[in-house]
Amino acid sequence: MRNVNLTLKEHQLVLCVGDFLFTCLSGCLALWLWGLTRTEPFLLDLRVFGGWIPAASILWILLAWIFDLYNLVVGTRASQFIQRFFGVSAISLIFYLALFFSSPRDILPRLPVLYFIGIAPIAGILWRLNYAASLASSAFQQRLLIIGAGWAGRTIAQALQEHGLTNFQVIGFVDDDLAGRKSSVSEIAVLGPVKDTLAIAKNHRVNTVVYSITHQLRVEIFKVLMDCQAAGISIVRMPTLYEALTERVPVQHIAKDWLLPTDLAGGQISLSYRIFVWVIDHLFCILGGTFFILTYPVVAALIKMESPGPVFYVQARMGQGRKPFQLVKYRSMVHDAEKHNGPQWATEDDPRITRVGKVLRRMRLDELPQIINILRGDLHLIGPRPERPEFYAQLEEEIPFYSVRLAVKPGLTGWAQIKYRYGSSVQETLVKLQYDLYYIKNRSPLLDLKIMLRTVWKMVSLGGT
């Protein structure tokens, strides 16, 4: 059987189309079940209410996208996607109830929607389980050969192993280091020199070559890559595959000019995106500001009751272009928490955090006063979180590309905040930087929308730190 060599984005498209078809079928089945208890025929119900089926399917797909169900790593792991499918069902029910009670009487059917919300996740789970099983078959198998057994090659091999995608199989490395060829890397063999790449690829039925050499591309290697491409073997750069797989930028393994082809090279982002950012910033200030004013008396009283000290905590942070500013937060730690030991990393179970502060952090409400910073122009609603000046010099020295974060205005929430836990060390800050750089490189209204909705979910589910 001929191998179907789909890219990650093509797999995502297949998942999306499959979800749409199965949700539409679930809608039809829900109407049919409803028809069993009524005198009207099924086809009449379909004509009257059938328009809601594609609408419900599109809402389902939007929610699935927000919850990363089209991320192949999440979307094909049973333990993760089953939990998230039922989460999507719960939110769909909330949407329906809000629409039902705000719409004219009898414009929406009740039982079919409840049937749909019960049937759709089961149908979707069965479809996803079958798709995940098919990825392990030889038809979808991507057999990878990695050029370069150095740091970059090991990183992508480990990422593929850790994410456990059954359709990716690393066959081995090729490398010109004679000493390295006598050993293995991450328990994966080094099969030979780079010049033999095509022969090794054919011998091991490789269909994708991953180029993971970080220094300048030599003419000889370029010729090898072109020969592989001419033989029908896909070529992918290590940072590209890593970024698609993890939704992070591998800062240790990218060229110094990696960001120049993006909008930042021209000095500004598009006008439409700037207008979008301005609108969501000010809309949030209106809605969030109203909530802030209404809840302030209760939050302030709780903070003051548990520990003496001010309600607000003002802290210096680094803004765009290295411009420092004063960040305003609800105080979540004891007063003068750094008086004796000076600035230090905050951790998830930090003993300095009060009980009220822990709840505020879980709900992300400690960040709410930063509406003031957004109105001042220090922050956007969405962007990399600003770092403290006391830590910045150390982080810039130890982490490559850390200063890139200062090329854009920081945000109240961001990609790293919804994808990773609280950074309490240099190593964890490196991971968060990888997410931040992914956002800087790929920012768009759709990505911002996803971050906003996922942030709301973290607040409601007490998933903040």
C-alpha cells in the first residue's frame, strides 16, 4: 500500500473535516430521535431546524480549536481529547442555554439540542480513536532521517519521542563526525555520513529528511538535500518541525535572523491588526473595568482582613524597548515579602502567598488592576508577560533571544500563560520564552482570540498560578 505522507497541518485539516461531518451526522441523528416522539416526519424537522446543524457544528469546531483539539499531540491522545471533548460539550450547552433564554419562544428545539450534546462527543471520540489508530498504520507512517546528530538533532528527536506521535518514527541520524557515527544519540543510531543520505534513506524507506544542522548550509549538503527532494523525499528544517509540533520556537537552534522575514522587519505590523488590538484592549478596559469597580470592595476587604498592608502591589517591570514601568496588581503576598531576602522567583506553593492571594492567583484576578497599565499604554491585553528588571540582566545573558520579547509591548495575558505553568527558574523561563517567541512570530486576531478564550477558561476552572 502506498504511504500517505501528510503534513501536520494536513492532519489537522482531516481532523477538522471529520469533526464537521460527525457533528452534522450527530445533529441529524438528534432530530431523528426527536421525531420518534412526535407526529411530524423527520424530513420536516430537518427542513425546519436543519439550519442549526451546521451552525452547531461550526461552534463545536471553534471550541475544539480553542481547546487545542486540532493540535495533533493533544487531538490523538485518548486521555487528553476525551476530557476536552466533554469540556466542549459543557460549554456548548452553556451557549445553547444562553441563546435559548434570549431568543423568541419556540424558535429553538430543546430535546434535539440535548440529544446532540450527548451524541456529538461520543461520535467524535469514536472518530478520533479510529483516526489515532490509523496513524499507527503503515499507510500514515512518516519515517524520518535526521541530518545532524548534534544538539539540534537530539532536541527534535527527543521532542518526537516525548510527544509520542505514532505516525512519526525516527529511523536514525546521519552525521560527518566520525566519532559520533560509532555511537547512538537518544538510543537512535547514527547510520552514516551526510553524503550517503539518499542511499540510507532509500535503504530504510525514509520519506522525510529533517535538516538539523544550525551552521551555514554548505554546498555539498544542499546538493544532498536537492537529490533527496528529487527522489520524492520531503525535506523539513528542524525549527519548522519543532515549532509545528510544540507550538514553541527552539531558541537554541535558530539563526540570528530568524525573525527578520516577519512583520517586525518592516518596523510595524499591519494596520488591520493594530486596529484589532486597539479595539480588544479598550473593550476589555470597559468590561473588565466595570467588573473591577463592582468587585473591588469585596476583594479589598478580604486582602486587608487576612494580612496588614496595602491592597495594591506596585512592581517595576521592563516594557517595550527596555522602557521600565510600574505594574499594578492586587497584593497576593504578605506585606514586605522581599524585605529581608530581596527579589526572588515566585513559585506555585510560595509560602509568601496568602490564602486570599492564592485564590486570586488561581482566578487570575490579581492581574485585574493592570487595566490601569493598559490605559496608560504600558501593556496590551495580549502579549509576553513583562519581566522584572532585577531578573532581566541574568535572563538576557543566559537565554538566547530573550531580548526579542522587548521588541513588542508586553501583555496582561499571553500564549505562554495558557500553555505553561508559572516560570520559577531560568530553565522554565526558557520554555516560556519559546512560547512567547512563537506568539511574536505568529500573532494574529485568531491567535489572540484563542488566548483570550483560553484565559477565561483558566479563570473559570481555577487553572491560573
